[in-house]
Amino acid sequence: MTPDSAVTTTANAVPAVHAAASGTWTLGDRTVHRIGFGAMRLPQTGPALTPHAVPRDRDQAVAVLRRAVELGVNHIDTAAFYFSPLRSANELINRALAPYPDDLVIATKVGPARAPDGTWAEHARTPEALRAQVEENLRQLGRDHLDLVNLRVLGTDSVAERFGALAELRRAGLIRHLGLSNIHPHHLAEARSIAPVVCVQNPYGIGAAPEQDEVLRLCTEQGIAFVPFYAIAGTGRERGTGASTGEPPQVEAVAKAHGASTAQVRLAWTLHRAPNVLAIPGTGDLTHLTENVAAGTLRLTPDDLTLLNTAHRA
């Protein structure tokens, strides 16, 4: 699973795979490796997005971020609402990586809101509320502009006013590129009539709903990056437990055949779905980080894909 061309060497001469093995795709005018990093799990151990989450050791979180960049990760997904008591994903990113590498793309999202005590607050739906969230991300990350902002959507309502507000901030120079998150197919056409959409983040992985396959198809046809979240976790979601328990036997069989973990097989399957798929697995563990990046080297055979597709459609 580690081709010579994908190997880098650390200071203590231990070889490790490199994110370049996963290939590349574009986010607007930026080229990124197809294996990235999601920061949701970083501020805490155990369950994420809960008021009483256990803060992760700061040095451990910083070490994971720095190692991710050493391994070639140049696409990090974050949000201002990714925090636990004492820890904020954005501020950890700032501490670990600023001044930021020139090739690093930091994507954030707006819409969801949490109060300082960690409880969920009213979703940002007005231009004023969205601008405030953009400015908070800028402050935490220490940036004068954001590389990419995804509008996170709840439900099926029109996104025109909210996406239009972000388009205004893009024209003002606060945002470089715009994307969408957790959308239905009709949202993509609506947003594209307002401003360019460079990526869509939706829940996707083996067993995802048929509508998500449709969103992927639309993005592929239109050359838009598709960024699946919960690709490893499945039903585990934000609990912080990694892959869901009770893996389908097809996933177990492919993992055994390749000497890989089921999480790596799930990630590799998403990358094989289309060339515009960008993975953003998250972790606060250095070993898991290396395993996630290594998934970009896993080449599934046609027979593997046929078998995994039966699990997907089950």
C-alpha cells in the first residue's frame, strides 16, 4: 500500500506515505491532494459538538496538524463551531500552522452556531449573522481572507439569500471561493445561478442514500469537487468512535485481502467513485492520521469495487 513514489522520510528516518499518492483535484484556482484532513475531532477526545466534551491535549492536537502537513495534506476542513471547553479547531490550526504554507487550503463553513457554553444556537440565516460568522473564522484563523467558505444547509428551503450574502463577502475580498454543505440537488443549481460553486460537502460513504449518489453525479458532470463527510464513521457520525460497528462483510473481505483496515477501505472506495472526490478524514491520533493518508495509496480492483458496490446498494 506504500508505493516508492509516495514515500517521504521523517527526521528519524521512518518512512511514511504521502498524500500525493491520492492524486489531485482543484478547489477553485487551487490544486490540492485528494486526501485532506477534517478538524471536527481535533478539539476533544470522544464525542464532538457537545457542551461537555473532554478537551484534547493541546500539544497532541498541534502535533497531529503539523504531521498532516508533513505528510502532504494541503486541504484542511474546519469551522468556528468546532470547539470544546478550552479548545477551538480554528485556533489550534492557527497555532500549529501559521504562518500558513502557500499551498495550504483551509476550508471553513458557516450556518450552524453554538453558544459559548457549547449548546446549539439559532442557525445563521441573515446576511448580518453570516458576516459575523465569517469574521469570527477570520479572527480565529488569523487570516485577512478565507480560502473557501461552505454554506451549511438545513432542510430544503431556498439558499438564495444566504448564498447571495456570501457572494457579496466574496466580492468584498473576505472570501476567495464558495461551496455548499449538506444540500439537496436543487440547491446546487440555485447557488450556481448566483456565484461559482467550487465544492459540495455532503454525507457520503458506503451505504449512503441514493440522493447522495445523485449529488455526486451532478458535481462530477459540472467539474465541482465533492467532499464527503462521515465517509469512515457511517452511523458513528460525530460520536468520535471512528467507523461504525458491524461492518458489512464485503468491507471486511476487501480489507482482509489488502491487509488494510475497514476505515482505509471505506476511504479508498470514496476516492474510487469519481476523480473529483476529496476525502477529509479527521482524527486526533498520529497513528490514525498516517493510516488515513495511507488510504490514498490503496488501489481497489474491479472485483473489489463490484463487491463494495453491493454493500453500498444493500
